[in-house]
Amino acid sequence: MAVNKNVRAISLTSHTHSGVKHPVLWGAPNILDRGPIIGTITNPADKNTIGSHAGSYCVYRAMAVAKGDLSPLHKPDLTNTEPVIELGPHPQWSEQDKIVSIDPWGHRVAIDFKDKIQLGMDIRPTIAITKARITIPEIQYAVRQGLIKADGQILLPSGEANVTKIALEPVWHLPGIARRIGVDETTLRKAMFEHTGGMFPELITRPDRSVFLPPIGSTTIYMFGDHTAIQDPSREVACRVHDECNGSDVFGSDICTCRPYLTHGIEVCIRIAQQGGVGIIVYNRKEGRALGEVTKFLVYNARKRQVGGDRASAYFQRTECIAGVEDMRFQPLMPDPLHWLGVTRIDYMASMSNMKFDALTSQGIQIKNRITIPDDMIPEDAKVEIDAKMAAGYFSDGKVVSDENLDKKFGRDLEAY
């Protein structure tokens, strides 16, 4: 494998290497040419990545090893773990830089590398596909009220929904990541090394390793209906790409519209699936615009305590004052799970975000209709967020925010909780 000459390695006396035993040819037309992603610690000679499997959970694994609960030599038994549906390969899997943040072949490890695994090579899946039944109280309510009709297959009379559920661990191809966000690879590697406190010296000592398994959150896809509708132009595709908000999504906090928009997106997906199409929820672990929940809660306090109260005109500034930036979700990486599914068009996109819209359309995914959240689903305390986003140019389906509303105080004071 040719070494990227644009990456300047720094030789450390404590770190030596003799090349990559199993090179990765990212974007190859088939899995055998591409080669396996090997993040093993059981056989360092086979390792061809920077970092370790399991994303942020690798730290817990280390603790289990330290405590003696887990053998450091353990290899997973992958018997009967194969995907429950056939998915791919799609043309996007081998298009140059189309997918750079996940391994498109990551769900096929137990099948494609069965012989190598039986010989003792520690190759692990980075994607898993299963079936599930989910219970969303808002959907159950809609069924009871006759707002959505149960069909007995996608949506049951109980209001439960059947889904295909897919978990994706991050697998970053560093040259492709750098090109996607518009920086050179050397700059990216150096920044990652420095701002993780030197956690991964191989970022700067191993330019021959182009794949990084970062210790960050993962992505889950919830798919309603027949996944083969994605490739059928006569059937429709609905989608909501949702970035994690634990406070709203799980606990129902009313300062934002995250859970209402998520449940509305699920409803849209179910309706399209019931019409013979497919609905796709992509759920990314990027809490607080990838700034973190601590930062988010600090911003809440600052918004509520500022002179003039919580208002749309200062909504984004409060975040930037604390975090230094409004948003770190890097939406240009967001289309990858949809590319992996083979999506080329979305007939109904449940999102107001122009960043998401621009990221998807710039990557060649056509969006036919954009769907805003209904007014009656917006909590009173969250009107600041919606008005601020509309004033900032988010898609609003013709709605306009008046100058008066921009400076109007909404929601409760902290003392009112």
C-alpha cells in the first residue's frame, strides 16, 4: 500500500513499526479487495487501524479487563449474528469518498471473513442489523384517536410498530474525512492528536494507517416498512435525521422541540411505509449539537438569566459565548448512513435544518418535500428555539418571524421551575 506522502510522520523512539500487514483499500469494488478492518488488541501484528472497536465503550472494556472480569484475549463468537435482511452492496459503497465515516461492509464480517476468523484472525463487525418492536406513547395515542390506522404489519392495533433496527459504529477513513470537511489530512491528524490529549499517537506516527476508530458515539437506524423500496422509484422514501437530545427525547424536557420532532418524524415514516414505501429514522449520538450535555445545560442557564430573558434574538449567541462555536455536528458527514442504505432520493424529509438539507443535496441525495413541525407540537418554552431558527433562515414553509417576536421573552424563568 502506498504511503500518503502529504502526511508528515513524527518518529517517536518509543514507537516503531514495519508497515501494515493487512492494508485497507478504501472504496474498492468488493470486500475482498478492500480488506478487513482490524482493530484488534489480541494480535497487534494484524492491526490495521488507529484506535479500537466499540467507540466510546472501549474505555469500559479496558476497565473490565483491569478488574479481571474480561479476558484481554477474548474474541467474540459470531455464530448466528448475521444480519436479518440482505442489504447492499450499493454503488455508493465503492464510489470515491461517498462513504468516509462508517465501514459499508461492516455488517458482513461473519460472512465474508468467515475463513479468516476460523483461522484465528480477530475481525469484528462494526454494523449489526436486527428486528425490533418499538412503543412510542405519541403513536399509541394517535392510534387510539384514529389519527393513524393500524395495519397489523407495520403498525399494530396496540400502537406498537415493527422496525428493522441497525447499529453503526464509527469507522473513519481519514483521507476521506479530511477531504469532506475541507482540510488537509496532516492538519486533521495533528488536531485530533493534540485535542485528545495525545490519546492516539499513531495519528501522527502511522501515516500508513488511514482508518481511525474514534471513541465517539454511534448511529442507529430505525427503518419502517420494506427496505427494498429505497431502490424502487415508484415507491416513496420518508426520512428524519435526528441528533441526540437526551433531555427531550427520553425525559420530555420542554425547552426544545427534539422529542416532538422525532415522534412527528416517526409518524411520517409510518404513514409512508403503510403506503408501500419506507421510512427511515437516523439517530446520531451528537448530544447538544455535539458540544455535550454539560455545555447545553450551561447555555440553558445563560439564556434564562440574561438581561431581557430567554429570547430568539440571542439564542445562538449564548451557545457561542460558552462553547466558542454554535454547532460541531459536522453535518457534511451525516449523509453516510443514507449512502450506505443506497438512498438517492428522499420524498419527505422531516426537518427544518438547512445544514442537513445542504449536506444531503450536496452529496447527490434529492429531497422532494421538506416537512416542518406542526405548530401545536411546539412547547411554549421551546418557541424561542423555533423563532430563532426561522429568523436564521431555517426552512419554515412560508412562516415569518416578526422583529417583535425576536426580542420577545418566551418560556419560564429559572425560578418558576
